[in-house]
Amino acid sequence: MTFPGLRVALVGAALLCPGGVALAATATDLYGQAVEARRAGNLETAIQRLEEARRLVPRDADVLLLLGQVYGFQRRFDEALTTLREARRLAPAYADIGVAIARIHSFEGGFAEAEGELAEVLARHPDNIEALTLRARVAYYRRDLDAAEAGFEAVLARAPGALDALLGLGDVALARGDVETARARYEQAGLIAPDDHEVTRRLADLDTSAKPLWRLDLGSGYGGFARAGQESWRDTFAQIGYEIDPRTRVHGRVERDSHYGAVDLHLEVGLDRRVNEWLSAAASIGITPDADFLARWAVRGEAAARVRQGGDTLGATLLTLDGRWADYDGDGIATANPGIVQYLFDGRLWLTGRWLNTRDEAGDWRGGWYGRADVQATAALRLHLGASHAVEAEAGATYEADTLFAGATYELAPSLTLRLDVEREKREPDSVRNGVILGLGYRF
């Protein structure tokens, strides 16, 4: 592949600058190193090389184009769009720049803007394979799988063996739950580009995911009070989950809680959905027939948005929001808790913080906080430690509690996980409860 803009800029630099031949060779080398780093999935290195090349040849559209693309892959969208628009000012007829801008809009979820950019490119270049492929990909992002499939097939009709179209058809098949067809498409792409990062990643994901679709979780907990005369708690639960497709899971849960000599049976169903590459959401509804201390019914929702991809040391940043409405014999207690999750050190450590807000039985809003640190100590062992000051609800009444908690999750086998949690909750004015929960997870 040749890069006309880069070549012209480098020749100009060689002619106009003392030592220009060395300058041109250096920028060419940096560009080539960036291409290789991007192909290998090392985006940080690619950006470093391209930023160096940009300093040497600041008005080269090819350097700006690739730099904008790699910024986009790192989810640095503002920088990506600024860089790509600068490239378009230098080379307004360069179709690849319009396609790259459309791709950034699609990463942001701006599908209408992406389609508008692609329409302009295709009006001038109706057979532009990259624009046609991205248009099909945007349909996939919109979850219009029929249009996406038709679009990718149309690309293959024009360009048999087009790598991105084959990957797209595999993605469409996987979204429909057809793992075997997805594998066949990815393997077909692997024959064309066996070392391509996206091909190897998808095949690796499939191999880890030729995965069991069901998960069973069982658990039992005990809570003992320091104050004499307070009866201990004994709670058990069973939850079954099923993966409808790679983005969607459903679950059903049964809890049997014994507090203060009374027993409540709680039933719940819920759904988790990864909406796109940066947004996920979940919702559940539960009922407790003949409730003594649990809510008669409750609904819960939560969402998480990845607002920053991050790098190796300072990783991805997520903003979260969860809320719950619980009904106790006509009295409602609500919560609304915004939060943040920050990943560090290649995802081996992550920190979670939440601002807790509870609307109590009197209709007053009361605040609290929650903090937690998780560390992936080994491939099989994950540890966590945290504390909170929260307004808790029981039998339609609220109380404030300070809690310290810790736990460990250990993968006994690829399909079997053991979990241990301990906590110490201090209530107002002087009640203290110490609890332990033992859980087992099995994938099949």
C-alpha cells in the first residue's frame, strides 16, 4: 500500500530542510512502526510513533488519518475527531478520512451522524468497499441484523474475501446465537489473514466461549448478633442464569431468609444486557408472598457506561447508576446511587465508589457512601475489601449501618467457582452483626 500524502510531504521535507533525507526516512519509519503496532493491537505504541511522525510532518493527511483512527480505537473520541477533521481540511477529497470520521461517530453511538458521513462518501464513491462495510457495521450496531447481513454479503459480492465483511458476518451469526456459523466465518477470515489481531481475538473469544450457556449459583449465609437475646440470621439462595446471546443474560432466583424467627421466601427474575461496546444495563423484579420483613415487591435497575478506555496503567473508567423501589405494605422505600469504577494495572485492580441516596419511609432523602477495591491476585483468585455507611431497610423501616466487608472468589476448575464473604455491620445505636456467606457457582 502507498500513501500519496505522506510521500509528497516527505519529499518536500527532504528538499526544503537541511538533513531532509534523514528526516524523511525517520517519519517513514515511524509510520511503518505505527502500522505494525496497530496490527498487533499495541495501540499505545502506535500513538507514540504517530505523534512523533506528526511533529516531523505536521501537514501530512496520512499520518493524521492513522493517528485519528488509533485515537478512536482507544476511545479518545474528541482527539480522534479533531485530528481527522484537520486531515480533511488538508485533503478534502480523501474518502478514507470521511469513513474514519463515520467510524468514530459509530463508536460513540452517533449512528445517524455516521450514516450521514457514509452517505456523502458513497455519493462520490459508490463502490468504496470500506464505506459499504462500515455502513453494514453500523446496521449491526443498531441491532438491525438483517440489514447488517445483507450489507456484508453485498461487500463480499464486490470483493470476495473481504476480511471485515467476513468478520461482520461472523458477528451477526454470533448475535443470533449461531456459534458454529460464526466460527466458520471467523476461520474463513483466518485463512485470509491468520495473524490479524481481530481474527485471532474473535477465535480466542469463541474458544473461551464455546462456553456453557447456563450458570447455577448456590449460597448459604449466617449472621450472628453480638447483643445477647437477638436471634441469628440464616439465609440461603439458589440462582439459575442463561445466556440468550453474547450480549444478553436472564436469571431466576429464589431466596429463603430467616430473621428473628420469621421466614420469608423471595422470588426474582432479571435481565442483563450489553447494549453496545460502551453501555450495559440490567433490570430485575422480585416478590415476597406473605412478607414479614422483606419487601412485598421490588424493582431494580442499573446501568454502566464506559467513558474512557484507558491504557495499561490507568485503565478503563466506568460511570454507574443503580436504583431500587421496594414496597412494604404500601410504604415505598427508594434508592438512587451514582458511582464510578476505575480499572488499574491492566485490569488487575479496580476501585469502586458509590454515593448512596435513600428515600426513607417518611419521604426524606438520606445519604451514604460505599467503597470497594478488587484485585485479581492470581489467574484463579480474586480478593475484595470494602466499607460502607448506608441506610438499610427492614420490615418497612430504615436504619443507618456502618459495614466492613471482605471476600474471595476462587476458580476451583474452569466451570466451578467457590466464593467466601464476611462482613461486620454496626447498627444504630449499638447492635453489631457478624456475617459469613459461602457460595458455589457452576457453569454448564
